[in-house]
Amino acid sequence: METTGKKKLQIALYWGAACGGCDVAVLDTNEFILDVAAIADIRMWPIATDGKYKDIEAMEDGELDLVLFNGAVRNSENEHVAKLLRRKARVMVAFGSCAHIGGIPGLANQVTKEEIFDRAYLNNPSIEPGNRTVPLPESHVEAGALEIPTAYKRVYKLDDIVPIDYYVPGCPPLPAQIKGVLLAVATGQLPARGSVVGAGHRTVCDDCRRTRHERKIKKFYRPWQIIQDPETCLLEQGIVCAGSATRSGCGVRCPNSNMPCRGCYGPAPNVKDQGAKIVSAVASIIDSKDPAEIDRILEDVPDIMGYAYRFGLPASMLQRRI
Amino acid sequence: MMSNGFEPKIVGFLCNWCSYTGADLAGTSRIKYATNLRVIRTMCSARIDPTFILKALLEGADGVLICGCHPGDCHYVEGNYKAMRRYPLLKRLLDAYGIENERVQLEWVSASEGRRFAEVVDRMTEQIKALGPCKVRTALAFDMAER
């Protein structure tokens, strides 16, 4: 890899509310990661290297050339580190679906923090009655006061908290995308600020090889309920697919593997609300002119919120349950 | 009468061929009805993307009324059936968002139903007055001010 400057690139990778898959995706670049190590100092990467918050705090502002931040923001630590890294970073990238549009953790915006705590710590059948404790931001033990981050009332996408230079979509982003971003920063060939990089400019449907027949249907199926035809549009077979509202660039990996698109690349260009477009597409496939029958057919779509915003509830227009 | 003086803002998406003409008839017939509806004319009820409804709620509408031709009467033959199919799915989504049922309504109003149009607007206005203001905007502003 050729770089423009003599100085090694200073980069950091960080995770907020995330599963760790984005970090693993970076490792999926295989030997390329060694090229990265050759041209860059990885100053922080919690999953793979050492690096303490105090080391980041000690840096000059703008000292980091690139920060890849994966994960949404849902507690005080996520926010603190996001703001800290933003100050230190020349280029900050919202990396992966959670940072980009809220991701799977964003589905928590359907319920309140109290409901989540109740389910997770208090009234869960697998918790023993004597063991129902809720984590508190501060607790006192013999050695003194202990602190943990404060959970927020809802989940935020990263750019709700700090300004972001680029977005790399995907759950997780593909190795080729990751290489592309690193190369762009290394060579200084950066696209317009604020753009989505490493993805397409159309919908997943536009890239999908399956055939559409303008067929309508009387019944929806979950993917496991039907043996589907590998050549025909999944939606036309009654399987709810997010492809029509989702940004292209993934290589249509899910529909090519006989699974519907779940929408992890976020809204397609010029789509303001991914879920609203999915609602529109799903409803348009129904073969009925009778409101009662339409209602019955829709009984087979048990969780439209989950389908419409599997990865993007915090980035939707209404963002959360009111 | 409501004593709190709350006057809801209701956005009405009216199809050009039936409902907008129906609203026009209400006007030319000098029928009095609630002034809370802000009308947006669309060429067909099928044009009303669910995004429009979410955007209206986000920008401060307390209610959204969708009006189209009666089933079978669509100027474009099938347009209102598309609205008919979208509406129940959108309602399920709005329910998951915690938006009360009465805030978004679909009604078929023909060009000759000026009286009915006025009644629909009056009824919906009373329902939304009873519900109070839509909380979307204040809730999202609160989210950005306090975690």
C-alpha cells in the first residue's frame, strides 16, 4: 500500500452498543490487516489491541487520522468515548449498521428502558427469585464507590451524538468495503464529506437476479414456512423482503442465499424512511380488494415494525415508540 | 366544547378526482365545518406514500386524514385499492410507534359528498381534540436534550 505522507497513519477502532461483528469483519480482511499494520499505528482497538481511554485523552486534537466507530450509542460510556474520539479524529466513520442507522440494538426503541430492565433483570423466568438485582450507575462496596455507565432511555445512531464524516453501511460491512475505506484515507482520495462509502446508489432489488412477474399474493410466509423458488422474487412468493427500500452494494448476499433482504445497508438513496417504503412495497403485493380479507392476509405479517426497521429504527422519521 | 382550547392541526391528503372535489362542494354549498384541516391535493389516494403520513406527524400534525374515491370509482381504475392495502399495514406500524388509532384515518369521499366530507372532518376534529396534541415532536426534542 502506498501512502501520501511519510508519517504512519494513526487509526483507532471502537465499539459502542454493538455485537462485535464489525470488529471481526475488520479481521476478515485477512492478510490485508498486516498491510494496515505496516502503514498505520493502531492506537486503540478494544477487541484486538491494548489502548486506554487515558491514552486517547492525552492526544492532541485531530491526532488520529481515522476512527472507525461501530455500534450505536445507548449509554454514557458510548457517548463519552464517541465525543472523545471525535475530538481526536480528523476523519470519523460511522462503521456498520449500528453506528450508521442504529442497528439491531435500535429495536430497543420500541420499549422503555424500564421495560427492558424489568425483562432482563427482574421478571425473567430464568432468574431466581432471590437474585433479582438491577445494575446501578453507582454502588458502594468495602473498597469504595464503583461506577458503571448509565443506560440511556433509548438508542441513538452515532450522528445523533457527534458529527460524522462518512458512513460505511452493513451488518457487518464487507471486507472489500473496509479495504476501500482504509485505502481512501491512506491515499487521501476521500469522497464528499457526509457520503455513504463502500456501497451502491440503487436498491438491492436493482441488483437482485430474481425475476419479478407483477404477481400478487393471498398469503405471506415466514422463510421457514415455505420451500421457495430460487428464481422468483421473494416478495412475490409471500416472503417479506426489504430489498426495495434498501441501499445496494452488498452483492445481494441474502436473497442469493435464499433469505430475504433484512435492510442492513439502510435506506436507499432518496428514501427518507426505510420502513415506510417497506410498508408500501409489502402492502402493494396483496391480492385483494376487500378490507376484511386484506386484514386477514396481514395477520401473517406478525411484526411489521421488526421487518420495516430491523436495522434502522433510530434513523427512522419517528425514531422510537412515543 | 373542549375547555382547554386545544385546536388540533390535521393534514388532509385528498385525491383530486373525488375527495378534493367533494371538499370543494362542501365549500360552494356553504357547509360549515371545523377549520382544523389543512388540505393537500394529490392526484390519487395511491400517491400517498406512508412517508407522507410519518412526515406530517413528525412536523407537528396532530392527525392525518386520507381521502380517496369510493372503491370501484377510482379515476385510475385501481389506485384507491392500493391505498386500501397500504392503510391497514401502516396502521399496524403506527400502533407499534404508539400513535393512537384515531390520529390517522382513511375515508372514501366522492365528489358529490360535500355534506359527508364536512361530517368526516368534524368527527375527526372532535376525536383528536379529545386525544390532545400528538407527542412526537416534543418526545424527540426531549430525547436530544436529555438522555
